[in-house]
Amino acid sequence: MGLTQQPALGHADVVAAPSAESSTSGAMESWLMARGLIGRARFGEQSGPGLMTPPSGVEVDETRQSVNATGQELKQVKAWNEIVGEDTVHIEVSTLPDRQYEVGFWLFPSHRAGCTMFQWTLFGNGRALQSRFWRSDARPKLAGAPDLPTFLYPDAVPWMAFLRVLDAPNVPSEGAVGTLNQQLTPYNYVGQDVTVGRVENVTVPAGSFSAFKVSAQVDVATMMPNWPRFILQIIKPAVPKDTLYFDSTAPYRLLKQEGPIFIGGPEVTTELVRFYTVGAPPVSTVAAVPASSVIANP
């Protein structure tokens, strides 16, 4: 896929100027601060990854990511959505080796594509070590710089973003396409071409599912806009792809991902380990019930 799907350590901050989006109004920012996602709460002493917990009634998806060549586990992620007004706040808490962990959130407006706000913080030894903040703003930042696309995402995105950019986002279907535009600096971006393929059967630790196969590949023309087109056509087949499998029924949770997580990075596999609704009573697995509808016991 070429772009980081989770924040890369040591990456330079990308901070855009505030825009006039209603979803980043004072009320939303007050909610984010009260939730402990922005402000001083993100940088003070922390007790551990369990400090950020999902509210009752939301579904939590737990995934595990490993390096294909060695089997080394890179991270375990708990992800969930919280609805605030008409917008969605996607939250991820990732457990890393060496007792480090990450907390990140993405603010998605409900009535249009793109991401409005993003923040990621890395913690170690109970305190914040690194943090990055991003706010969408497609205005030109430098005289002569190319215009940025209207609907942008930060350089790191959750897997659900690949469904949000499709021309059929509400009910993904075979043949649906889209472009995920990720801002790298205040002056440039890179696009990824996203395509929905056929439905396949997929087995992961969470169970067996019917899944949409989705492919994503960096658009080399956005990475090297001044290169001749014929050279870009030669390069394109060599650009690695990511393959993603999403449950074919709502809420279209990610089941599996295969491919590099950034340019030049190792091939990894991400798999759904389990999913459950916070505060819901245990549900027994019954043979007659489709695997995709079974809620695992948290």
C-alpha cells in the first residue's frame, strides 16, 4: 500500500491550520478534551493502555499484526467508534513490545468523505513520548504549490477509511472504486487507488466469514507528479499492493490485511482476533448462526 496505516515512529509532525469545519467546533473539541483525547490529558502521567476504555454498548474489534517472514508480533489493537452528534470518532489503543502503547483517534464527518482531525500519542513508562496532531485543511500553503484534494486523510489511517472513500460506501459491492488521499506535508499528498473485488470466504482467529476482497495501491503519479507518464506506467506494476478483507455484512469490520504497512517496510498480516459489544451478555456460538453475526464474549 505504501503509506503507513498506523503512525510511524519518528515521522515528522503534519499540523495544518484550523479550518471552518462544523465538526471541529468548540463543542467537539470540548468533548475530545473531556474524553481525554486532546489537551493536557494526552501528555500527563498515564497509568497504562487500559486508561482509555470504550463506553458500554459499542463494539470493540481486537486485531493482531505480525511480520510474515518471522512471525514477530508488532502490535495488538483494540478499536471502536463513538458517535458524537452526527460525526464518528474512531479510537484505537495499540499495545506494542517493550511495554509501550499508542492511543490514536480520527474524527470522521458523517455527511462527506475525508477526515477532519487526527491525533496519535506514543506512551512508554507511563508517560507520553511522542505525539502528532493533524487537522484537515486543503488550502494552498505555499506560493506555487499544487492544490490539495478537497477530502484529505492524514498519512496514518485506520482500515475503515478504505471503505469510506468508495463510490458505494454505505453498501460495498464488487467493482466499487475510490481514492484515498493522504496528506504527507502541508504542501503535498499521495493518493491510493482502492478497488473492491469478489466476495470470498476468509478464516481468522475470530471465526470464518464471507468477505469483500479489497485492494489498495499507491498512485505513483501523485508521488512523482513531474515524471513522464510512460515511465510511471512502467513503474506502476512494481508498486506493492495491500489486500484487505472486510466482512460482507454490516458493520463491515476488517477481518484481515496482507501487505506492507509503508514503502519499503516488511510484509505483514493483520487479523481479527475477536469482537464484542461492551456490556453485552455473552452470546453462545450456535452452528445455525452465521459466523459474522456472532458476538464474542469480551
